[in-house]
Amino acid sequence: MNAEQQEWERVQASPEFARLRRRLRVFIFPMTVLFLGWYLLYVVLADYAHGFMSTKLIGNINVGLVFGLLQFVSTFLITWLYVRYADKHLDPVADKIREEIEGDAK
């Protein structure tokens, strides 16, 4: 095993790296479940609730169209929330790990 591999294994075993992974999972798993549930609801309603999804709201705009557009809105919202979360909770820890690695390499 070369020195670079040993360094990466040391970093991976460090408490800071474990904390970084834990913080990532705290955001990713609940948000993934939430989004997939929301998407599954959209698909199931589109397939089995034709009457509800074809209900006109304003002019030719129906519930199905609004739900479809809200899929895009929710994607952008999740992205925005992730960027805010990463800036506050992930990036500082990742920067600390990076500085430690780069400091050891010098």
C-alpha cells in the first residue's frame, strides 16, 4: 500500500470524516424519502385518479398540470435547501479535512 492510500484510509477513519458523512446522511435520506414520496403520489394520482387530476382550476389549467409543475418547483427548492445546508454544515467540515490533508502533504 502506498503513502497516498494510507493517507486516504487515515482520513476515512477520522472522526471528522465520520461527522461529515453523518451530517450528509441527516439531510440526504429524509429529503430523498420526501421527494420520492411526493413523486410517487404524483404518479399514482396520474394513473388512478384521472377525475381528480383532470379537475380544471383556472381555464385549461388542471390539477395534474399544477402537480407536474410543482415537481420542478420542489426540485429547485430541494437544491436550494441543500446548498444552504452544505454551506452551513458540510463545507466547514470538508474544508477542515482538506486543510489537514494538504497540510500533511507539504
